[in-house]
Amino acid sequence: MRKRTLAVLLSAAMIACSITGCGGNGGKETEGPTAQQEEAAGKKTENKEAEAAKTEAGGGGGITGKTEFANDKLLNLDLSIIQGYEESAKNVTGIDVTIVTSPDVAAYKTSIQQSIHDKSAPGLFTWWGGYQLQTLVDNGLVEDLTDLWKDYITPAGVSADIADAFTYDGKIYAAPYSILYNVILYNKEVFDKAGVKEPETFDEFLTVCETLKAAGVTPIAFKNDSWAGFIWFQSLIAAYEPQLYQDLCDGTAKYTDERVVEVMNIWKEMIDKGYFTKPISITDMEKQIAGGEIAMILEPNREISPLVKDYGMVSGENLDSFVLPSMNGGKKIIFFETAPICVAKASADRGSAMKALEKWYDKDHQNYIYQNIGLANTSTVDVTDPAYAKTLEYSARPDEISLMLRYYENTPEDIRNVALDELMRFELGNGTIEDVLAVIQAKADEYWTSTK
């Protein structure tokens, strides 16, 4: 990922507060110290000397043997699962990991932003990818984890492609808390009844869609979430030319490029032929694919669980997955979304946090996370669900399949928000290709010009 200038920075007041130590006596003069104050000052000096000695021995940002893991992800889990998570982390890493979960996103962001500049910061904390992570990187607040990736994380089974989502100026600044792969989930019974199978080429994919439509089944579901317009846009662009997708994200290519127009025309033809539903809710998508009214959905692999648990589909039997084929015979592309784990550079437990990440992706710990939280982050996890396991196998086929960060995180927010509205307008049939792309490009021109 190229380094790009951000307009959004951490609050200057918050930074100043952390530097100057907000509070104090408001500028009032004070009397000379009392005997008790002198005694306390002496003890404080002794404590500082002890802390300095501890730092030299590996504490104070070194390996203290403990670290907090702050997050906003684990709030609704049973206490026994949280305790088991801590125990698993300690057994594997040798570090006492204390999980601290905030009650909501706003409270969590405030907590991290207030502590991240000093030693009280948690050693480990989850954050958000893309430009929100880059803000921390640009302000020098998180550790460089490049060597950890090379020596520990990638060898443990995390795809090296995931690191691209956390990379700025050639250095990697986070590790994955979660990795979700976006694939096409399909009703195998519907495919079998229509006499079609998983397509290997894009032409075969279009034939599958036509055959399903002729059999009275809508091939694909559109999701009606206001942000979901990018899902098929990114997938078709990358199927046409992966580099074009990345060039759109970083401003190298224009949305009005003739290649983008060509892809949009392919997409429009698919819509006009009835290959997509009108945008519907995720609940309706689940009901209709389970009931055989639609055949395919393009969703993260976490969607497998509710289809099995809530709608009675049988993973590996009537529920399966495949990756959208390339239009030109190149590698297939899987878009992923990932929540980063960062190490706070100022934390007193920084060294312990780094040490914990060395073994964080070992099989035993990742098995615990999968079995109790439902996240599988490495190719070595013992996944029992056949369809889910298949999606992980895809990530271990670098000669056939490449992973790319999804559009939502990979595009500047100002451009992304306009693009989401315009692409949904296109899906609903309320905007022409030329108008939609022109509006997005106008915002892109405005943004990239302002960052030069």
C-alpha cells in the first residue's frame, strides 16, 4: 500500500495534553514542601531509580511478562471464554495477557486516544485498517512489526498478502485480529438441479448465471445496505484487471477510464439480463439462498455460520463456495477485510506485547480462537466446517489466487463515501454509467489535488 497524506489527524489538543500533562495546579503558587511531602518525594525518587533499573533489565517498555489487550470486539462473550482466551494466550506466548473490552466503539476510541501517547497505553490493542491505521503510523504511535511478520506471523500460516493492508513505506505496522475472506457462497442443490457446476472461467460464470435464470432461479443477490454498492464493483474490476483496481484506490487511474467503463457495461448487461435481485436485506438473502430462490451471494466466509445454524443449510453438502474467475485467465482475486492488532510504542508493556505476538498465531492459540469465537486466521487452524475450511484453503494457493484489501478500507474516505452512494444508485437503476463514474471521479480529482 502506498503511503498517502491524510487530512484526518489525531486531535491536536489530545496530543498536546499528553505532552504537557493536562491538569496541575492551574498556575497557582504553592508553599514549601511539608515533611510528609519531602518523605513522599524521597520515595518517589527511589521508585524512579527502581524503574530505571527495571528498564535496564528489560522492563519499562521491555519484556515485563504482562500486557493488556484492549479491544472493542469481545464484549458480548461469556466470561469463561474471555478467561479461556487469556489462559490460552499465556500458555502459548508465556505472557500474562489481560483482555480489556470497552462497552462501545466511541468509548473505546476515546480510551485509546487518551492513553496511546504514554506508558499507560495497552501493549496490544485492536484498531481499524486503511486510513485510520495510517493516522497512527504517521504520528509514530505504533510499532513496526515487519520482522515479526517475517520470522513468526507468515511462517505460522497467515498469508503474506494480508500484510499489505498494514504496510506503509515498506514497513508493516499491525497483525490481524480477524481475517474474513469474501467468496461466492452458493446453494449446491440449486446448481445440481440446474445442471451447472462451479465455473473456472468468467465465460463459464456467465453461462451458469444464464442457465440458472432459465431454470427460474435468480442467480445472484444484491445487498441493500447503503454501503454495499462496492461489493460487485470491486470484484468485477479486479476480475478484469487487478492492477486497475489498485490504481483506482490510490488515484493512479481515473474512474472514467475506458477500462472501467467497459467493466461497468459488463455489469449493466448482467443486471439487465436479470442475473441480480433488487437490493435486499441480509436476512432475506439468507432465507432465499437457503430456500433455493437465489443461487449465489458474494459475502465474507463468516456468513457460513448463520446459514448453517439459523437456516439449516449443510456445509459441504448443499452449501459450498468458489472464487469469481478472472476475465482474462489470470489469477483469481479474493477480497479480504481485516481488523488490525497494534502495539503501542509508548506502552510500558511494549516489549511483552511484541513477545506475545511472536507466538500469537501458533496453532493451539488460533484453534482456541476459532473454536470459541469463530475466527480462523491461519491456514493451519483445525476448521471443522467444510465450506469454511475451503475458504481458508484458497488463501494458501498463491499461484492461483491473490488476496486484495477490499475497497471500503483501501480507498480514501472522502472518495469512498461518494462512490458508495453512486454505485448503489447504479444498482437501483437510477444513474447511467457515465453520470455515476463522472461524479465519483470529480470527488477523486478534488481529493487527490488537495493532498499534493
